[in-house]
Amino acid sequence: MARIDALPKVLGCKIFARDLRAPDIKGRADAGDEDWGLTTFHALLLRSPYCDRSFDGVDLDVAKGLQATKAFTRYGDRFIDKLADPANPESYEMDFAHLLFGQSKDRTRDGVDLFVDVGTTAEYVGQPVAMLLFDDVRHYLDAEREAVENSPVLRFARPAADSATSFEATDVISGALDRWLGTGIEPAESKRYGSIRRYSGMTDGARCSTVDKAFAQASFTLNLRTETPSVDPCFLEPEAALGRLSNDGDRLRITLYLGTQSSEFDRKSIAKHVKRLRASNVEIRNCHLGGGFGGRDFSLFPIYAAIAVLIGQGTPVRLAWDRYAQFLAGTKRHASCIDNTLALASNGDLLALRSRQVFDGGSQKDLSTAVGKLAALSGGGAYRIEHWDIRLAPLRNNGPLAGSMRGFGVPQV
């Protein structure tokens, strides 16, 4: 059967959201008689490289030097353009607290803020602190290069003495597993997402009544400790979107060209965070993904794209992550540290498995508990084991977001 996208790709047609600019919308089959004009604004999301010092706002002189037309930062529940007239600034009310699936009413435990509030400290490395808007692509590209080199447009307070500069300063999961094995005490509830995942049991006809007795009667034991790193999906096309804001009576309407694996969820998430916007007034026109593997599943990117469109005030806005931003902010496969001990009979039969698994859940709960559940369930592999005691803890920290990615916990174990 022929590929449905073969001819457009061979002909170089614009099939990815990254390819689109405002003039490309006219004449598209999914746009009807719409004409988005010739002008495209470009949004740049600026992130905190620190989680040990407070964000003090945007240096307006530097922002003006970069030729930004708008520079938005968060003040409480308002998103305010600091380049506007202070007496009458452009401002939007938003719900900045993000909780995937509404997992808990306690945002401080399971969720993150979309933007760092001025005067506070980032919850994780790479958390967004500001959004700049440009009406010229050359100025945007110059500012994007500056951002990669830790742009001086952002101001931070001096760090607290003897504080970690990033999540890399401590070996989160390896140290946690060492403490768990050394003391027998499970990671504290405040350090993990959800409860410890436990799978224990025995087969019919098992020779011993408990795991401990199986180990006591084993002819020999084998111990293996394994570690897997955080993995980026590395899909071909980093996340990108083009959108436009319009009015539908007294309600806002947003149209987004976007590659996503969860468009219905994205519509509802956008409406939750942007006031005066209903989910029914968010239209997502799905483009070819350019790869997903779970990395575009419940991503935060569509929310940021919608915010960029909002501040465009009707002019089409493009938000596009380069590879650097995608590595920094995209959803990752969970890093893991696992200790397995097998008890074996003299004939090689597997009498028991004791497994302790620690997963790096990163800065937001996301799907860590679901991934952990499947990983623990799969911890014994495809082998007949008479007894098993498998426990897994998904830990919280200020590192990259970990969530859905192909394999969903099984590659780690």
C-alpha cells in the first residue's frame, strides 16, 4: 500500500507545523477561505538555568536592544508586558498551575507552574521565566542564539551559600537506592510521586512459603545492579506551532497548527490556563508529527504556543523549539537505578527475586506513577520465578520532565 504522505514529502510540500508561516495558510484545504496575511510574529521562551536563585525579572534595556516588541513576565496570576506603557500595560489573567489529569489538589506536590513568578525561584532547571515577541525573524534568530548562551536579558539574585546549582549536583536516584538498600527504609513520601509500587507473590507448588525462606534455602544467589539514563525521544521535528487569535463574541478563539499526540487533552489544557477561553473555542489543526514516540503525549508545548498566540493579539504567531530547547524541555524516558537479587536452586531453578527500583520522575508527576506500575509489573521478565518481591519508587527532583515514551517503563527493567 502506498504511503499517504509520500508524494507531498517528495515534492517538498509544507506538511510539518515547523514549515508554516502566515502566508502559507491561504489556500490550504483545512483553512477554507481564511487568509492570515503576510506577517508572522515569532515568540521566544526564555528559561531559568538555575534552581538556587530567585528570578528578578527582565532587563528592559537588553530586551529593547534585542529588538523585542513585547516582553512578558509573570506577576501573581497576571502575565504582563514589561515593555508596554507602565500606566496601561498589556496584561492577561491566567492559571499558571499545571496538573496533568488533575492528579492532586496539591499543586506543590504533583504539578509545576508554567512560568516562574518574579521574585521566586524556579522549581526545576529550564523552567520558563519570560516570553519575548519579535516582529522580525532576524531579530528573533539573534535573540535565540543569545538565549542559548545564557542571555543577559534575564536577571537573577545571587545564589544562597552552599546551594546546589542544578539537579546534576546530586546523584538523585543512585543515592536514594543506596540508602534504601543500606537502611531498609523506603524513600520518604515527600521525595516521591505517589506510593511505592509493590508486586509480591508466589507460584503454585513453590518450595518455600516466603521470599526470605527461599533466599535462606538457596544454593547460591546472584546480584545485579543496572542503571539507565534519561533519554530524549529525538524525533525528527522538534515541537513547533503556528497560531492566530480571533474573537467569537465576547470569547477568545485560538486556531493552532500543531503536531500532537493528544489534541483533545491539549484543547482542554489550553482552555484551563487561558481565561475567557473555552475548549470549544480552541481549534487544533493537526500536522504531521515528524516523530512522537510518546514525547508529544500530554506535552506542555501546546499551552505555551497558545499563550504566544494570545499575546500576538490577532497577528499570527510562531513558536518553535530548536533542538537545544527540545532536549532541555521535552518529555524524557525515566532514568532508572535497579538492584535485582535472585535466589537459585542447585539445578538452576529460580526460587525468588528481590528487586528494588528507583525511577527519576523529574520535576512533574506526569505519568511517573503509571510508568512505575508497568515497570514493577514487568520486573520479573518472562521467567518462572517461585517467589517475587518487587518494589519501585518514582522520585521527584528539579530535573527534566519524565513521562510517556515508547516502552513505558519496560526498557529500564
